[in-house]
Amino acid sequence: MRSLYIKENMADPWQECMDYAVTLARKAGEIIRGALKEEKSIMTKSSPVDLVTETDQKVENFIISLIKEKYPSHSFIGEESVAAGEGSILTDNPTWIIDPIDGTTNFIEFGIVYSCVEDKMYTARKGKGAFCNGQKLQVSGQQDITKSLVVTELGSNRDPETIKIILSNMERLLSIPIHGIRAVGTAAVNMCLVATGGADAYYEMGIHCWDMAGAGIIITEAGGVLLDVSGGPFDLMSRRIIAASSRAIAERIAKALQIIPLKRDDATN
């Protein structure tokens, strides 16, 4: 899975920039597919369940070098570069947010998520709809929480208190009751599943801006809504999200959740 995000404050959606991002996503997907067959070297990230491979770093470096070549004035926030100690402050400068394997690209004006194993290219442009391999996407529009299929993840945090909250939140939702809970594996794919109508909502706490950015506009352009888990407006740097097919479902999920305290992506210390 490949994912990028670019933020731009200008009114011009920059179709050329979006087309270039699609090309990069496909090239990165080729690298990833090759690595899935032969990759051997793995290093630990922040926890034993959060691994970084040589491919993570290779793909991020590949993408950043090509973007810098074409758009030398643009800024970057990348999962691997942040892990190496660089900051993740989002400014008014055009900014690419890169998740090398897990993936998303958003621009506020456009978003791209490439699931390379399935060869599914999810794209969206502000005001122009969301698509998967050229087919228009539409959320389910489900309003009834008791009929809703919800996707989420257990996450990589193994702190016992955090795990208790995560499992308790699942129990709270199942007790409403909801139709069911599923886990697909990544934030970007989960959000795109909601955009296709294959699930009715997704929520998670503890993820990062590069996990959510690209798929966020795909959700909204498919007719869905983004909220903070508190029920307030979605904040890209908050590390938490509810993405749903309707505001009614999103608000009902927010009402049920216990919030996990998190350090923001843009925190300076």
C-alpha cells in the first residue's frame, strides 16, 4: 500500500501535481511488490509490533528525491524522516505527507491512496468526487448505527492501560449494538473501504497525519464525514479520527468512545 499527502493553500488544484503523484505512487508500488517477494532485513521502530524495513526507507527516499527534483520549493513530512528525528510541523508551504508503505497522499485539493497488492488506485479532487481505478465512489449513507459495519485497528501501542481502553471501546460499540467490527490492517485502506461503501465507519486513536491525510479527502469526496473522536471538528495533527458514511453515525460513535491521551504530531516537545 502506498500513500502520499500534499497540502497546498492555493485555490489552483494543480492537476499536473496530482498526475505526478499518481505516477510516483505506481512506481513506489512496483518497489513494494518486488520487496514483498524477497525482503529480509527488518529493523525495529518504536515497538516490537511496529517494524521498519529497508523498503520503508527506500520508498520514502525515492519519492522525496523525485518530488524535490520537480518541486524544489515544496516541504515534506515523512513517517521515516520523523522517526529519524525531523519535525512534523504543517505550514502554509506546499507540503507532501508521506507514508512509504502504509499509505496516503492528500493536498487538501487532492488525495491519492494506492493499494499496490490489489492494484487499486484511490483518487479524489476537491469538488470533483472520489474514484477507485476510475470508478466513482460513494459511501453507504447508512444512518442507523445498529446496522453499521465499523472498521478499526488494535494499533501498535502495547501499554496495558491503552489496550484496556481500545478493547473497552470495542465492547461499548458492540453493546449499542452495532452490526459488527472488522480490521483490514491500515488506516488508509480502512478509510477507503468506508469510501467504497464496503464499511460504514472507521475510527482509531494513536495513528499519525501520514496515516490519515490522503484518504481523508477521498472519504469526504465520496460523501462521507470526518470528525474528531470527541465529536468536534477533525484535526489532522491530533492523531485520532472518525470517518463515517453519515454525521449521525460519526456522532454516535464519538459518544461511545473513551479518549486515549496522545501527543500531537505537531507538538514541539
